[in-house]
Amino acid sequence: VQDADAYMSERFFSPNSDGIKDTTVFSFRLDPAASVAVEILDRWGQTVWRESRPEGSATTGGSFVWSG
């Protein structure tokens, strides 16, 4: 059980398609509701993945799945 406003299901994962820890889920809670975007950066600060909710949609929580 997680009791945090932001957390991941797998801190370390291996997206090699072997069916074991191939993805991680980013989950979050917000108060008050806000628009949300998740951005993954590499060690050089370059964006390698970005996902956001539709423009103008506010939420108090949810999750994103990343497969690396």
C-alpha cells in the first residue's frame, strides 16, 4: 500500500518483453484538481517520453503506464 501523492509501481524495471517487470505505473493524487503531464528525462536532460491528459482537463488523481 502506498500513501504518497506520487509513486511508481516498479522503481526498477526491465522493458525487455520477457513478461517480468516490463512496465511501471506512475500514480498520483492532487488537491486541488489540476492539469497533468508526465515527462521522463534521460541523464542529459533530454525528453525520452511525455504523456499528458487532454488540454484543459483537470483531475485529482490517476496513473500513466510507461514501458520504457
